[in-house]
Amino acid sequence: MHEKQVSSNIVYNGPALAVRVDKVQKPSGAITTRDVVEHSDCIVVVPIDENGNVLLVRQFRYPVGASLLEVPAGGIESGEDTVDCVKRELQEEIGYVPSRIEKLGGFYSIPGYGTEYLYLYVAQDLKPSRLVAEDTDEIDVVPVPLVQIPELIYSGRICDAKSIAALLTYMARERLL
């Protein structure tokens, strides 16, 4: 039982995303409207240092007006392989390049109204290697022992959905929950 697109109209097309309004026909035959945010796919990474800490980043997020504690993540550039994107984003955000990268899966960030898919990875054997990029000079790297992650999530100090999903997926795989 799927909805069938009847028409589509892009109402905003910006550098980071586009918004379209689709008319769709439901299986019942009724016509309704769907607002869709188009966003390129991204990677999200759980970087683990030599001491078993996860390296989180604290950065100000303008839309919510707060600094959030998150796992590193970023957009996949046109034609870029996801593993290459993991390496680039870790160099830009935390100043390390991983020797070991393992895919853990992935998930949609906002499937009710958006197209963005996040490819989830764990990165280990981190070596210092800094790439300077736009908007990364105000990122603080925060090493956190894995045993503290559930409390940080439960207390709301980690309140970013992609970070919660990534961290809980990794901890479940490692049987740390």
C-alpha cells in the first residue's frame, strides 16, 4: 500500500536543502499533500580512542540555540565514498584519521518528512591528522568513557537523535547495555 505522487513543486532550493510540496494519491484514492525536505545523505561516526573513550564533539547549533554534545557527522560530497567521508569528517571535526573503520548500519533521520539517510560507522586506531574546514574552529572534542554514555543520554546532556541512535547501536553491538 503506497502513496502515488500526482505532482511535485519545489518551493525552496538552498545550498543545504530543498523543500518540495507533493500532491499524492493515497491507496484509498484520496488526494493529500506531503511536505518533503530533500537533504543529501550523511555519515555518522562513533570514534573510539586508545583508552576506550568515545570522542564526542560539542558545537553550537543555531536552530536550537544551544551547544550540543554529539558524535561526529557530516555530509557526503558528490561522488565521495562513505568511508572517505568518514576519514575527512574525523580529520575536520576531531583532528584524527582512523586506521580501522567498520560499518554498523544506518538510519533515516526524519523519515516523516525528509530524505536524509545516515550511514553509521565506528572508527578506531585513531592517528592525529588535522584538516581545517569551514565551521570547525568552534568545535570542542570531548572524550567520554563509554560507561558514562547511558547516563548522558538519560539525563538529556546528549539530546541529539543521530548521536543517541549511533551510540546505542554501537553499545548494543558491543553488549555494553
